[in-house]
Amino acid sequence: QVQLVESGGGLVQAGDSLSLSCAASGLAFSTYAMGWFRQAPGKERERVAAISWSGVSTYYADSVKGRFTISRDNAKKTVYLQMNSLKPEDTAVYYCAANTWGVTAKSGRYDYWGQGTQVTVSS
């Protein structure tokens, strides 16, 4: 079956960096666009970044633009999220997800989701 497994979350201080990984199995990874979402307590899930199947096209939420970078390695079936200059408001559970619609797809278009990894940024 399809599995998306996130890793790399943790507790950091404001201004620090963190790198998340999402390892995929059970799907033709190179044919899926991949996205990172986050959800903080009491808030709606937010689309953070997305990348096309080829890696050529990317999307970033305004709140993370210039600080976060999404990338992928199709040979390793892994998508990454490099997070720099972290802020307390970046605190959330981060999820990776896969879709066949493309980099602009909203959350409802995503077919598969990981279990999430907690990122906590202290001030």
C-alpha cells in the first residue's frame, strides 16, 4: 500500500533551521506532484509548498516564501522541505502529500497523506 513517512521534525529556537523529509513507497513517485502542508492547533490546514513531478515547478505560501525550499529526489522517492529562519508561528504538525493534479492543486486534490511530524519553534 501507499505510504508517506515524514521525518525531521523537532524543537528548535526562532531563527534556526530544520529539514523535513518524506519518504514514499507503494506509488509511482515520479508521476506525482508532492506538497507540504501544516496544521497548528485550532487552525485550518495550510498548504505550505508544492513541487511538480519533475521538480521544475514549485509553489510557496506567502508566509514561507524566501525561507522554505521544497525539493525532491525521484530516485530516492523522497521530498524535502528545508526551513530556514524559523518563527514561532511556523509551529505546527507538518504533513506531506501526493497528488496527480499538479503543483497548484489544493488539499482536496491530494490522494495520499503522511502521518505528520511535529515542528515546534520557541521564541
